[in-house]
Amino acid sequence: RAKGFPVSGLKFKPELVCRGLIIDTERGNLLKVDRFGYVRRAMHGTRMLSRAETYEEYGRSSTVDVDLRSDRWSFLNTLFSVSEGCLYMQLVDRLDSGALIADSVPPFDPGRCSSYSQLFRAVQRALFRAHVQSTLKSEVMQHIERFVNFDPEASQALLEQRRAGKKLALITNS
């Protein structure tokens, strides 16, 4: 939002993206690729591509050379990358419809987000910055009830495990 992106109305949809998928940043597609390199399913933005559309984009019988060292491909292998993929796919829809440019406000630079790959880099930078600067964390902490499902029985279950002689460890990335 601070960079002028039109993000109002976007929602985190965990059913949209999961770990193990690959983003084709040149085409704005999200891919499910099997271990042999065949594209089994594809989405453009938030729209599932038909089998015929997938074949048209990636071929029917040839494998896709997914070299994760290339900037073209982004492998969603962490929970952090899942949120990145979810935001990117929704913004691809807005780029295609023209709303990304039309609804943006300064300091948004349309020249830096006019392609799928430029858009992906902008999303990556924005989310990285939010993570490093803890802006997201501070918003979560201000409205924790919106983001955390508290289970009143969780602490009791942990105490029962301890009383039963279990050794417990809480591991987080924070």
C-alpha cells in the first residue's frame, strides 16, 4: 500500500496456493509440475487454465526445463513463499484487467510493474521489506484476535503432557 499498489480487497486465500508449486514469472502462471518436468496443472492469476490452454502454453508431451537458478521460476517451498504466491497471483489478475495501473496511486511506478516478471520482483521486495521491518508483525500484534485462533484448551493439554513426563519444546521462526 505504501508503494501505491492497489491492494484493497485482496485477501490471503490459503486454498489458492500451497508449497511445492512453481511460479512462472514470465507468464504469470502458477504450475504443478510432476517429478519428470511435465506441467500437470496451471493457473493464470487466480484462474485455472484448461488442459488445452496448459498444453498451448507448455506443450503436450515435452517436459518444461525448470531451472530454479533462473529468475523465470520461483519455487514455493516455504510458508512465507505461499503468501508471496497468493499476493502475486491476485495482482496478476489486476495487471491483466488494467486495474493495477488504473487504480494505483503515487509513488507507484507503472514502468516497473508492466510485465509479470517485474510485478513478481516488486511483490518479493515488498513482502521482504514488510518482514524485515516487522510492519506486518506489528499489525498482527495490534489486532492479534484477527490473526490467531486461541484454543483455551491448548495450555491445559501442554500441562498434562508435562505432568505425564513428556519433554516439550516450542520451536518458532520468530
